[in-house]
Amino acid sequence: MEIPPVVIERLPLYARVLEALAQEGREVVSSQELGQRLGVTPAQIRKDLSYFGRFGKQGRGYNVQTLLSALRQILGLDRQWRMALVGVGRLGRAIVQYEGFAPQGFRIVHAFDADPRIVGQEVNGLTVRDVSELEEVLAREPVEIGIVAVPAVVAQEVIDRLVRAGVRAILNYAPIAARVPRGVQIRRVDPVLALQSMTYYLRQVSNAQAAK
Amino acid sequence: MEIPPVVIERLPLYARVLEALAQEGREVVSSQELGQRLGVTPAQIRKDLSYFGRFGKQGRGYNVQTLLSALRQILGLDRQWRMALVGVGRLGRAIVQYEGFAPQGFRIVHAFDADPRIVGQEVNGLTVRDVSELEEVLAREPVEIGIVAVPAVVAQEVIDRLVRAGVRAILNYAPIAARVPRGVQIRRVDPVLALQSMTYYLRQVSNAQAAK
DNA sequence: ATCTGTGAAGCACTTCACAGCG
DNA sequence: CGCTGTGAAGTGCTTCACAGAT
């Protein structure tokens, strides 16, 4: 069965709330309550989960631990993922030092940069290598995921090289609409785009007020 | 006319590519070429733009400058937006120092933190204030947008305070599904969620190979 | 000859509403 | 009686396909 991409995007949210509930010691939760916590309709949660099986008990709801384990397994969060970072400038450095990846099983194991002043530096216990060694290093010690934090002009080229080196998923911090072959996953992290779509609605408000 | 939210989310992308084309000195561009650069169908671009007017010339395409100006005006990018950052830890510091906001007209004018060791520090020419002064400062010097980079446990509370202080748009870096009242815009910047939805597809590949 | 703008068709996602189980 | 799981209905978004402008 082909599962709608939007469903896959919501599962990590569900998992996150279930983790919080588990920590609170809750054993059971209804789609109603999950929905309330997430701002999603209960029907949507039930439908989403139904793509993967029957996890609930009628009249009761879902066992928090059971559902959490199921989601973690479905999403592949029950294992470690290795990542290679390309671009260790200001942004890249912040990414290496970000404490949010490791507890979720995502580990940066290589860091590359093109700037000779940065190559050789140690960042958070990781030695920055020259980006020219990318293919060689990834052949020896492969990773599943690439993180791109290089300037826009070279981002597409870096992404192409990562893909050719066998990386099947890319987290792209560069402000470009990168193209990847079918079968390769890519996600954009782009706060400026987020801001620019919000201002549309802010503008509307100003206009409505001006029209009064 | 009510414009589909997905359309609004794509407009900043169009604007970005048009900026690049303008810099290359291109005068005219077709929906076909725009689509190619963005990985979007030409029909979608034409349909999206048609919500706002008729910007193209049949047989020719779109004038790059004219369309760019129109989009900037529609999105409200033809003005400055003031932002307040809450949370000046490692992540917050990286946000203040990020050079990508200013050239797009987004300026951080206040920074708040709760940690007395951080309050009073100067970061990128900005003095960090105590978060208890948030309401007071925003009443005196309002901002349109709030940026939240605080720990998950306090994020919802901070967002509520920002909204009560008149902020109509929030960029949320905290890993929670925050709730805001109708009419307030919110966008999540959450690399971990992005990673966790990609691993679903990576897992599929491993499984397919294992099944051989 | 080329490329836009747009109704209409098609597809994807969400919500409804209720049978059925605990 | 409460809450799940799910076909069916409803909604929203995308793509088609072509008339019409240059």
C-alpha cells in the first residue's frame, strides 16, 4: 500500500507527543487527546494510524508504550543513523554543536569544508576534512544522511556529490530549491522561507485595518 | 478571494528564483523554465500566479523584474519587519548571528533570556534583556514577529506571552507542537522532524533489499 | 509559433458517521 | 457506553488541455 507523504510527515509528531506522555507515566491515550495536544482532528490520527495496523482498543484508546514502539519501528527510529555535514561555517558549527540530534539517534560522523582555514580544525570532537576527500571518506565510512550547510552557489554541486557517494537522504540548510534524483529524500530547513510566507498574512491584517 | 495556503508557501520560492534570474541579467522567463529550476510543473506556477493577476505575456513569458516586484509586494517583502528573539542559548545565539535575515528585510531588534548569566550580555550589538521585561519592552517598541528558541517545556508559555503582547507571527525553533489562536501565524523550524520523516523512506529501501 | 490564463477533470487528503468491539 | 477503524462523502489542490494573445 502506498502511504500518503503527509501521513509520514505527521508520524514523528505523534511519536514526540507519545514520548512526553510516556514520561508523564500515562499508559493509555485516546485519539481525542492526542489530537488536542497536536492541533489535529482525532479522525485524522485514527486514519493515519490505520495505514499501518490496528493499534487501539475500542472503548479505551491506545497504549502509549505500544503505539510509541510501533511508530519508532515504522519510522526507523529504533536504530542509529550516521550523518555527514558539509560546510562548517557559522551555521555548520551551530549544527555540529546542536544537542538535539544525538538523543534521537542521529549522529554526525564526518564534517567537511572547502576553506583551508577551517579544514583540520576540531569541532565538538570531530576533525574537519577537506571536501575533496568526501567521496573517499564516504566510501570507507558510509553515512545514510547528508547535511548541507554550504553557500547557495555550491549547494547543488555538493548535493550531487553526496548523492553520487551513496547518500539517500539530505537535510538542506542552503537557500536553494535543490534537485535530487527520484528515490533520494530531501528536506529544506529554511527559516527565511517560513518568515516570507507569514508576512503575506501579516500584510493582509495591515491592509484590512487601513481599509477601515 | 481565499487563496490556498500552499500557494502562499510557494510564492517565496518563486521570488527567490526570480532574484537569481535578475542577478543573471535575465529579462524574461517562462513558466516552463521557472518550473524546471524549482522542480514544479509550469501549470502550477501559472495557476498560482493567476490568483493574483495576469503578469505574463502570451508567447513570451514573464518579465523578471515586474513579476519579482509584484511578488515582493504581495508577500510584504517590500518593507522591513521587526522581530523579537526569546532564548539566547546556543541556538538563539546562532540565530542572532545568522546573516540570512537582514538582507531579506527581517531584523532582530530585541533579545530576551531567563538566565541571569545571559541577561545583560551583548550579542551582535544587541543587549539581552530579562524575559520578565518582555511585555513592557514590546509595548514600548513593538515587533511583528517573534522567534522562539527556548527549551520545549517553556516554549508554549513564551508563545502565549508573545501573542498576548501583540505578536501576530511566530517562528518556533522549540520541538513542540505549539498552539496559537486563529489569526496568528506560526511556523516550525525543526530539523529533527525532517530527519525522522526521511528515515521512514530509508528504512523502506533497507527492507526491500533484505527481501531480495 | 509560442506561451499565458483558466475552466474542467482528476487526484489526494481530510472529515464524517457509524458499525462493531471491549 | 466509549472509542476505534474505516468506507464513503466532502474538500482542496494539481494537472490537463486549449482558447486566445502576441
